[in-house]
Amino acid sequence: MGGRGEDETARGAVSFVRTGAPPVIAIVTAVPLEARAIARRLRGGRRVPSPVGGAWEGRLGGAAVRLLCAGMGPHRADIAVRALLADLREPPAMLLSAGLAAGLDPHLAIGDVIGAIEIVGPDERIRCAPHPPVPGVGAATLTATNRVLVTPQEKAALRAASGAAAADMESLTLARAAQAAGIPFLAIRAISDAASDRLPLDFEACRDRAGDLDMRRLLLRLLQRPTALPALLRFAGGCRHAANRLAQAIERMLADYQVMRDQARTCRRD
């Protein structure tokens, strides 16, 4: 992710009309794989209109949730969180960044789930709201990247620079927006690729101008490197496994929703 000045959301204020309705947990994912894994667990879940991305409402654990699939990268996250907060009449009880992440810590394996203690960028550090302990969910620092990390060398360099355990492209932008709006923030991420893994294709080169994966570019790359197909299928299977582990962890976490609300506090920038 980019530097502090890139996202207008972090500088803007959000106005809410308080209606007395119970606040929801707002969950933002980047890609449909992540969103669908969570949506399948919603009780009474239904698709709802959204100015950006796909959106669902329902109950997860003990909480009412609004789920939004924003698209990949900080720019898409910025647009989506503006639209989400503008669409909600009541401030959400919490903004939750949910999705997959690249492992930077060599001890993390595919499918491991972490709850962020803080999100770090090149020149900032945002603390996250506390949450009840969840079996199988570790506590760690997340860092921001504005590109897909393809090689172990890229991951090692970011690990050395940030000290973080994992990296994603959206959480820092969402944390800034939550902080600007005075909303508690939490990031839950599942590892899609370990620190030692090289991605089967250069997914960064397959992104379109909006930042999402362009399937035509991906297929062209695969045609140029057909031997990458087995590794690509293994990677896709690992991502599905990680997304399911992520959804399970969020459901368990929200089962203690009242404890979570009691513990939650607004993020602060150190």
C-alpha cells in the first residue's frame, strides 16, 4: 500500500444518522473467493444492493453483519469503504478487514489464521481493537504492500523492513478509514502462500488498471507457461482452504460478540 497521503478517506469525516437500530459488524473482503466463504456461513444471508462490489447481509456468530467484496488493492478498498460507510445510516460496531495474506514469517503455513495486533506502513502504525481469544487464531503484525508478492525474496525483504508476519494490500487503507470515522477496526487474515513459496504465475503482471486480476492476462500467461498449471491448481486449492479457515475463525470470533464489543476500542496511530 502507498504512503499516508494516498487515501482521501483517512482525511475525511463520515456523518451518520443515529436511528437506534443495532449496529452491524462491517466486513470487507477483496476477492469473491473470500466473500463467498463468509457469505455461506451467514444465517438469513441475502444479497443486497451496493454501489460498489457484491454485498450481503445476515447474521454470523452472535452479530448482524454487512459483508462487502471491494476488489483488490488499496485504491479499490478506499472507494469501497467510502461507499460502505456512506450507505450505513448507523456507524458500524466494528470494521473488519477479512481475507488472504502472503506469509512473511517462515513459521506460518498455508491456512494459518492471524488476528492483527497492528497494521504497519512505511511511515505509520495503527493499533487494532482487541478481540476475544479464538482457538487457532494467532496474534501478529500485518504490513501493507501495494503489489502482489511473487517471490520468496520479495517476502523476505518486506519482512526485514517491517518485522511483520504477513502482508496484504487492503488492511492499512481500511484501518485509516476506521480511524478517521472513530470506528473500532480489526483485521483477520489467512495465509494463502508461505514465506518460502513462489507463486506459480506473476499475478502482479495479470492485474488490470483497477487492480483486479484480469483472467485473460492470466490465461495468456498460462498458455505461455503450461507447465505452471499443476502449481496453479495447488495454489488455488490452498487459497480455498485458507478462505474456509478464515470464515470459520470469523464465525467463532463473532460468537463472543458481546465480549468483543465490550473490549473494542478505536484504533490509534502511534
